Amino acid sequence: MSIASQKRAAVLLRTLAALVLVALVAIPTWLVATRSGRGHIAGWIASGLEHEIPGTVALDSLSFTGPDTLHVERLTFSSPGGRPVVDLRDVSIDVSVGAMLLGKFHADNAQVRGGEVNIDERPDGYTELEITFSKPGPAEGKPADLDIENVRFDDVTMNVNFADGGRVVAKELAGFLRIRNDPEKPGVVIRMDGVSGKQTEPSLAGMHFDLENVAGRVRGARREVLRLRGDLRTDDDHLKFDLEYANRKERPVVVKIDAVDTTPAFDVIARVADAFVLPSDVDLQFE
């Protein structure tokens, strides 16, 4: 190759390198800084999540409040039948855009401000929440590449609706979560810690409970779906509870109660409520 040809080749290589560098800088900038780019990211996130779960995902709006901080307004997960099961009003996530483009969703921290979780029991014993995130039975294909290390949430409402019409509601929930897939087993695993809130339904003779120090886990596509432990308090009473929700036809919910410090009146009310107020699916056991 002549010297002139070598120079032209060198110029061409430098030009190509410059174009690649501009593209590497411009594409992420366009994705982050423009409405069209953010729309593409929102679409990638939604379609990527939907590829991993049976349910559907919707994002109302998306923006970046920092180089790696993703802000989402109204993030909704719905069951295959269209029932919203997780509806979050405001979500901020520290996440890598590059990792998302490679199909990975790993984050160190997330903040959820306001939302609603609906756990509806189906006639087959599963819940709409499970069906949204995990197919029943053996896992098929690669597990979701999902790991959100530290999720702080507040002002969340949880509605549990039983097949027989019974209902349990907790409001003003706040605490911490970790969300990840289990590479050895099907289903997404959610671990909870330091959760507090207020139980509002059902009412026991007009009494409601404050929830404190609640910890546990939710697991999709497993027999044991939900396990929670914590404290229940009124002005005069203190109880500890251990709750299990499992996929079984007969009384899928078992709640064990340890009366740490209760009044005689409360003990009577609790036993009457077990017989006449609580849903028939709930097995209340006093220890």
C-alpha cells in the first residue's frame, strides 16, 4: 500500500472512530433528554418486563432526574385478564440505562411513593398477583433477570379479596423490599422488612390495629405464597401474629396469634370475630 493510501486509510479510520464516538455519546443523550427517546426507553422497559411475566405493564410517564435515576409516574402491573394488581403512583429507581438495553434490570435503590396492591383469590386457589408475575407450575425458559436490592416504599394500600367475598385491607403501609428472581426455582421473590401501617378491614367491634415490625416474603409460582410475621397493637392490646397464605383449597390462610398483652374484653371479641366476622378461608389460631 502506498503512503498516500495509508494516509487515506488512517483518515478513514479516524473518521469512523469519531462517528462511532459521536453515536455512543449522542444516542444515550437523545434517549435521556428527549421525549421521543424517553418514550423508547419506556417502551423497552414495558416490553422487556412483559416478556418475562404473563401480565402486562403500563407506564404513564418517564423522566431522568439524574444520570442513573429513573423517575416513573404511574407504573401499573395488570393480570392477563386486565385486573390491576400493582398500581404505583410515583417511582424513582437508581438504574443503569446500558444494562436495561442489554435486557438486565438491576438496581441498588428504589423509592415508591403511594400506590395500591390487590391480592384477589381465584377459584383455582391462585391469586391474580401470582398469575401476573409467574405462571403456575414448572418454570419455562430463562428466569427474569431482575434484582432490585433496596426498595423503600410508603403510603401504599394492600387489599386482600377472598373468593367467598371476605376482605382484608391495610393502609399507609411503609417499609423496605428486595425484589429478585430465584435462578433455581420459578417465580419472583419479594422480601419485606420493617413494614408498618394500619389495618382497616375487617373491623373487630369497631377496633382496628396498627401494624408494626412486619417482615416476610411473597413468592410466585410456589405452594406457599405469602408469609408474614409482626406485631398488632391497639391502645390497650399487643399481639404478635404469624400469617401464612398457601395454595390449597381448604382454608388457605392460617393466622397464629400470640396475645402478648391483651384485655379480657379483647380476648372475647377476638374469638367471636373468628366465628362470625373473619372470612371462612381464614383459620385463626390462638397460642
